[in-house]
Amino acid sequence: MHLRLKTVVCRHPVGQAFGMTPTQLSDAVTSADPVERWRLEALMKAGYPPWDALVLSRRDDVDLHDAVALMELGCPPELAVRILL
């Protein structure tokens, strides 16, 4: 496994920075293409909160296997998101 580590400055939780209400999140999930929906489900199954999973699922530069591996290694979701973004 090869993880790409990036330095980021995170001032707000990802969900808040994404600026979506729960209704908007639900709409985004139902209108997502099948690949995004599959990635979202895989990320939530791995243990990411819905807001973080949505953000990560829509990013082409985030490797799904790396994201899942971080959770399997016991990395807290907030830290995993900071590493991946």
C-alpha cells in the first residue's frame, strides 16, 4: 500500500466546509452517478461519517483503497480526511 501524504490546513470540519444541509446531502446522493454512489457506500461502510464520505467519494484524486486502508489501520476519520485531501 502506498499512501500519498499531503499537508493541509483544516479550519472547519469537512461537512461544514462543504456547506450542505442533510436534505442537500440526501439529494446529492440520489443524483450521484453510480460510481460516486458506490464509492460513497464503500467509504461509509469503512467508517467515514456521511459528510466526509460524500466529499471523498466525489474526489477523483482520492484513492478509495487508501481511504479504506486508513480506516482499517485505526486512523480516526477526521485525520484520514486531512491526509487524503
